[in-house]
Amino acid sequence: MILGLSASTFTSVHVAISLIAIVSGAVALYGMVSAKKFDSWIALFLATAVLTSVTGFFFPTAGILPSHVVGVISLVVLAAAIVGLYVFHLAGPWRWIYVVGVVVALYLNAFVGVVQAFQKLPALTALAPTQSEPPFLIAQLALMAIFIVLGVVAVKRFHA
């Protein structure tokens, strides 16, 4: 039992929240790249991204795992993005801090999604059983490259 839910139900809720965060974050990032501000989508992304990271800490473990480090980093960049948006209203440097925070948080969720895909999907697990094989590394490098390009474009184009 985790927070009163069976382990499988808790996992399903965590995965659903994560998927909502990725989809809403992709829509919000599309808006930034298109020089548009999708307020509802970004609010949904920020809320579900925070929930994804927070719920990730409730899985039972014997110690600190790489997923915990990713969760902490995600919460830090999300905090900066939230402060930039809702406290400083994207004034001055807070605009690019917000954009970078959103992009990094979305990237980290997508990064974990790729890790999970290679762990859970038999076809991908066969390609990279230890996640140190070239297919896994290529997938992660391609993902990072995409987010770097989109992040640079978003910082240049998005103005509140």
C-alpha cells in the first residue's frame, strides 16, 4: 500500500499523471515555439509535472536512486518556472528562466519515459537490455538534441 492505494494502482496513477504532464508540456512547448502562451496547458503541465516528481518519491526503495536525483532536479527547475510565471510574471530574465525551466522539466519527464520504455517494452528491452547499448544511447541523445533545439527556439520566440 502506497498512500492508501495498492502498489499497482499507485503506479497506474503515477504513470497517468506523467503521461498527462508530457502531453500538456508538449502542447505548452509548441505554444512557446510558436510565440503563443497557452495558459491552461502550461498550468496543467506545471501541476502534473510537480505531481509526477512528488509521487515518484513515494515508491519504496532501499536508498537514493537516479530517479530521485531526476525528481529533485525537476522540482527545482519547476519551482523556478512557477516563480517566474506566477510571481514575477515573466518580467526581465524571468521569461527565459521560465522557458528553460519548462523545457528542462519536460525533457526530464521524456527522458524518464524513454528509460521506462526500454525497461518495459519487450522489443526495446531486447535492443538494450542494460540500457548501455547504442540504441538506448542514440534514443537519449536524439531526445536531448530535440529538446536543446526546441529550447533555443522557444527562448528566442516566446515573449509574454
